[in-house]
Amino acid sequence: MPVTLADVAHRAGVSEATASRVLNGRPYVAARTREAVEIAVRELDYAPNRAARDLSLAKTATIAVLVHHAQYPAHGEGPFSGRVIDGASRVLRRTGHDTLYVHVDDDAVDRLVGLAAVRPGRSDGILVLGPAFPVHAVARLVAASRPVVLVDNRLAETDVVLSDNEAPMRELALHLVREHNHRRLVVLAGPRRWPSTAERVAGVRAAARQDGVEVTVLHAPETTIRDGAGLAAGLLADPPDAVMAVNDAMALGALHAVRELGHRRPAVTGFDDIAWAELADPPLTTVSVDAGAIGAAAASLLLERMAGSDDTPAREIRVPARIRLRRSCGCSGPEVTPTTAPVGRRHE
């Protein structure tokens, strides 16, 4: 069997992405790492596929946008992702690029590099939306020397765009504790490995430590309305003072489940501020994020990389968020509370 890039990376003890950077002469690789990869190439007599490399240089003016099935706009749970895609599409259209949407189901998330839409000659760059894509699968895309930008996910040495997560969630938790005297908080969360989940949970925990209140975190495999309702249903026997969901979909599910409690209903809050949040009964207190700005920032960053700006360190861009206080937390009406306004920063 021919020697592959994965073989070289394994021999050198590095990731495929790092091995690819060395073989393509890119900077920001430690001298010792570069030497290990070069030694592995010589020992394995590795010969890069030049024909495939030449094909990868052909321009298509098309961007592949990978969306996990649970976050796909047509799925019914993905209005936030739809706004991200719309923001990215607006930027790409202005530069003459078409957008190729790829709905990825669970069977395909581990083999992203094999999708037709991301092959050389089919697209020039790739936007990967959401945390449901495994890091190792995304790493293989990056290793194939394709420009990749992640949204709401994280991979070393790769450009990412996220919302501000921890600070607004901390401030919202402090609002529940200090303004409404809620002492028992439950967080409805997604998988622990999802960056947004981890950061939002960290924000609540920080508030709990600061004011000495009790916090319990319940994790679900996804962050859908069904997941929120299912987790909240388990709280009916001994309801907490407040339920803080890591997104609005889970919060809406929780609102539905706790209706059975009548006057004993806990406060419920979300994150994202999707259109349904204001229409909920009661209207949902949440953290508002400009999803279109996230998509626009991701598309602009990808275009920079495609233009050849790949010799600079990977960037992490944060889009600011703000709290919207509505009746689901016990407040009497709509109000906006500014939180921190982070700026783009580079990976360390």
C-alpha cells in the first residue's frame, strides 16, 4: 500500500494538519517538529500526490458550508444556524462566490474529508458550522490543505468564530441570584466537548462560586427542544429555582415541560435569542447573539485565507452578546443588559 500523509504524521508523532503544514512549507511550526516530519518522510519514502495538489489549486468560486443535521435550518430546530448561513452568504455573494450547502448526518460526520463537496475542484474553501463535527474529522480537512474556518467549534491552528459565551452567562446567572433570589440553579447543557456548552456552563459555575449558590449541570447528546423537554421533565418532582439552558431550543423545551408545575414553575432562560424566544409563553429571557455577524465574520476570514493570507497565525474571533430580560425569569418586561464586548484575538 502507498504511504499516506497519515502514516507520516503517525511516524513523526504529530497531527495530520501539522504534517501537512510542514510538507507545504508553511510557517509557525517548531523546528523540532519540522525535523521530525522530514525524517518520517525520508524513512517512509513518502511521495506527495502532485496531481491531486495541482487539482486542488483550481478555482471554483464556490464555498462549501457543512451543517450538522440537528442544526440544519430545514430541520425545524436550526433558526440560529440559518441566520449564520445568511450572514455568510451575503458576504460571499458580494465577492462573486456561490455557496454549496451540505447537510451532514451522523453517519457522515466522521468522514468529512470524503464528502464530494469538499474535494479539490468542487469548492475553494470550507465553513464548518457547529460543534457536532468531531475534531479529528475537521483536522483531516485542514490536513488536506483546504482553507477551513470553524463556527462554534475549536481546533488548534485553525481559524474559528464564536459568540461571547462565558461572560454573559455568568451575568445572567448573577441576575437570577441577586435580583430574584434564586439559590438552586440547574443548567441544561449539550455534550461536554462542545466549546459553547463548556464556556456557558463555566459562566454559571463562576457565578455560583461568587455568590455561594447551588448549581447542577445536566448534559444531553444534542441541544434540541426535545432534549430540553426531556431533561426538564426529570426535574418536576423537585424543581429548582431556575433552569438555565445553553440555547433557546432547550429552553423552549424546558418551558413546555414545566407548565405542569403551575405556580411552582422555575424561572427559565436560554441563549441565542432566536425568533421564537420572544413569542414563547412566557417570553423567554435569553442571551442575544448576532448570528448574522458570526456568519459574516466567518466568511470574511475564510476569504482572507483563500486569498493567500495563510502565513499568519490562526485567529479566534468573538462576536459580542447581550442579555435580554423577559418574563420567563420573573422580570416584568423586555430589557437589554449589555455585557462585555470582546474583540477578535489570536490563538495562543
